[in-house]
Amino acid sequence: MVKRKCFICGTDMDEKIISTDIGWGEYRLTVNDAKAYVCPNCGEIIFSAEEVNKLQELGRSQSVLDNDK
């Protein structure tokens, strides 16, 4: 991962593995072991484009459950 500065407070962000909640429609998931940048000062969290794509794909996969009803 590349070094990033927090766009809210300007502090250098730390690379971390975190848990995050995602959802699509009425479905919610908790994803463990997501790679993220976390600001140690204000707590802002950002994800790389690759990680966002993976999280969105997981969320969208839940919409298939709606079609099976």
C-alpha cells in the first residue's frame, strides 16, 4: 500500500487490517481482514480502489438473494 495523508486532518495514515460493515439493500455483512488506511488522529478510514471493488462485489452478491425469493 502507498503512504496516504488523511484528507480531514492531514495526519499520516496507518495501514491496518480492520473489520467493516457493508450492505446491499436490506442485507448487511461484517467483513473481517479488510485492508484499509486509518487515521490515528481523527479515525477516518479509507480503502484502496481494489479493496472497494472487492467489498462492493461482496455486497452486490447479496442482492442475488432477493431474486431467489
